[in-house]
Amino acid sequence: MRRHRKNSPFLEGPLIVHDDPKAISSEAFRSLRTNLQFASVDRELRTILFTSVGPDDGKSTVASNLAVAWAQSGQRVVLVGCDLRKPVLHKIFSTSNTPGLTGYLTGQATLEEVTVQSRQVPNLDLVPSGPIPPNPADLLQSRAMADTIKALRERYDVVLFDGSPMLAVTDAALVANQVDGTVLVIRAHRVPRDAALHAKGLLESANAKILGVVLNRVHPKGQQDYQYYYYYNAERA
């Protein structure tokens, strides 16, 4: 029986799939979930990294809502905070950030001790990033991180990772080549095409399997009150 460190209520704002399941954004996340389930015919996708071109593109919000949507389908899901420089998942889920992933990677806590179980969404667990370490890149490319990914894959049906932005630091690339696939989040009307292509190139250089792109904060006509998330193949980027 797994022991969980703390129950955590959700904040109301960022998790629209939980708070407003009939919203157009909620349906878009369910469509994204379906697309990812069928994104690979060669192998099962169990571990997926979410990264972005730059900061404030919404990758953490996208990863969090997708985690909720996946858990609502009956799958056992864990969302892992791999942005070790600017942790945010603990704020979205209103829980403590300690000891978190960094606490586990540095041997200060067990995997059970850093795992937070959601009491509002069955099947959903969270591993927050933890305190900001002096050596994020070293931790993410360590043997301990590789062992963590393997252990989580054995315990859960779906493991989602919220990584750092691609153009800010190299951290996300270090995780991208250890997981089954990577999704790039791009904020509409903000990220230049050249920057998006550069981020895609960095992922390809890291031997990442790019599953696709989420275009974030698009407002369809007549739906100005909602953020909208749309998935399409990475080859179009």
C-alpha cells in the first residue's frame, strides 16, 4: 500500500478540466489526450515531457489539465515537476513544494514521501519539483533521475513531466531523451516562428521523439472567455 505525504485540494483557476468540464478548453484537453494515446503505433507512450519555447507559454497549465483529463479516463497518472529552476506545479495544486523531486534525487526522501495524492481527482498523483537546487542540469541527467523515470513507469499508467522552457536552459533536453515522447507548448501570437523552429531543432538534436505541438491561448470566435488548446503534428511547426 503506497503511503502519500499529503492530500492536496485544487486551486480553482488553472484547472479548467476539473472546474468546468463542459468548457471548450476542457474538451480540447480531452481531444489532446486522445491524440496522444494514438500518437505512436510503434510503441506504447507512457512517459511524456511537456516543454515550451519560452517562459509563460502555459506548459505547466497544459500539463496539469491534461493530467486531470487523463486521470478522469480511469488511468493511473502522476504529474512530475521537472522545472527545477522555476517550480510552479505546487502552486497550481495548492500543496507543499518540499521535499519534492529534488529531495528524492538527492537522497533526502523516498519516492513515497515526495508523492502527493489528489483527494479531488481519483487516480491522480503529483511529485512537485522541490526546492531549487544549485545544479539542476546535473540532477536531471543523473542515474537517480533515470531510475526515477523507470520506477514511475512501473507504478503508473501515464507519467507526465513538466519541464523547463527550451530556449532558457538545457534542462528539458536532458529529460526529453529519457522519455517516450515530448510535446512542445507554444503561446499563440507571442512566440516567433523562428524561435519555435529553434526549440524544435534543439529537441531533435537531443534525440527527442516530438509528438506534437500545443498552440496555447487561441480564442475562437465567440469564445473569448476561454483559453483554447489545440494539438497538431510537429511536422507543421
